[in-house]
Amino acid sequence: FLIKVRTMGLLSNEAQEEIIDRALRSTDDPINEQEIKIITSLILLSGSSNLWLREINYFMENDWKRIYH
């Protein structure tokens, strides 16, 4: 998921590092893709407010085609 979002230009190096860091600190148990999506959404929204809202909705729904258009 993070690789896909990164290659689409939706995620900076710093944001990706912050997502990974938060995921590692969040639990000792394995983390699933939905939890990564939630953390990613929170990171993007905290930095850009409504700028990423549409893209976040699309990747939460696995609607990758709509992100490109």
C-alpha cells in the first residue's frame, strides 16, 4: 500500500517515515493494511487538511483508478 501511494506522488519521504514509525510504535502485534491506511490518512490530513480528502477516500475504498483521474 505505501509503495503504491508513494509512487503515485501522494506521499513524501518524511510522511512515509512518520507512517512507518507510528505503525511500529502503535502495537506489538502485526498491523494490517487497514490500520496502515488509517495512519496514512491521519498523517496526510494533519499536514494538508482537505487537500488530500478525495485521494484518502479513494484509497480507503481501494479505488485506485479514480486517483489517477
